[in-house]
Amino acid sequence: MQKIYNLWLAVAAFTLMLFSNLSLAIDNPDAPDLVAQFETREKPFIIAIEKQNNTTSDYSVAFANYLKFLDKELNTIYKTLRAKLPEEKQKQLKASQLSWIKYRDLELSFIDNTWTNKDFGTASAISRGQYKAGVVRNRVIQLMHYTKAF
């Protein structure tokens, strides 16, 4: 019973995380809705993660696939934004992205070393996947909002 409750709680937390990226910035109303398009592309990955019959191994594979998808999205939106910026802003973006990558790497290491099977059992795979995906997903959406402004 506790395992089912923990699983339900993890799925609920992940779902909330997905919708926590609301932005109050003023965007170009004529620009395409990059976030909505992204959410459509990510949907199959979310469905794979939320399958009720997933085993721990299934969750690990589903989150690994989702992280690969997020990494591709991150690289694509970074290049798109960079191309829209004047040279000086490109340099600032590059510096920002390099700093964010350092943060990401440290954060992912922290997640791996904190949510271990020893300390959190089989739910640790779900927690690690959710937290890692959240770090990268938030950056993707942040860059999409920046891109929409140009």
C-alpha cells in the first residue's frame, strides 16, 4: 500500500512540476507558442513515464529517454535563440549557458548521490528522474520564453 501511495505521490509531483513554468513576461503575441509546441513533442515521453505498470527499470529507461529528448530540445532552442541575438548578446548567452551547464552537472550529481536506492528504495529511480528532468526542462522553457521575445 505504501509503495502505491509513494508512486501516486511521485506521479502527482511530476505532473505539478510540468505545469510550474508559468511566465508573466510580455512576449511577442505574433510569435509561435514554442512552449505549447514543446509540450506536444514531449507528451509521448510523459505518457511513457506515467504508465501504471512501469517497473523500476521501465521508469529508468523512460526518464533516460526523456532526458535525451530534453537535451536535444535544449540544444535546438539555444541555437535558435543565439541566432536571433546581436553579437554582444550572443556572448552573454554563451556565458550564461556555460554557467548553467556547470550548475546542471553539479545538480545532477547531487541528485544521483542523494536519492539512492539504499536511502529511498525503488522510488529513488522515480525521484532521480523527476528532479533531473525538472532541471533541464525548466531551462528549455526559460530559453523558449527568451526566444519568443525576439
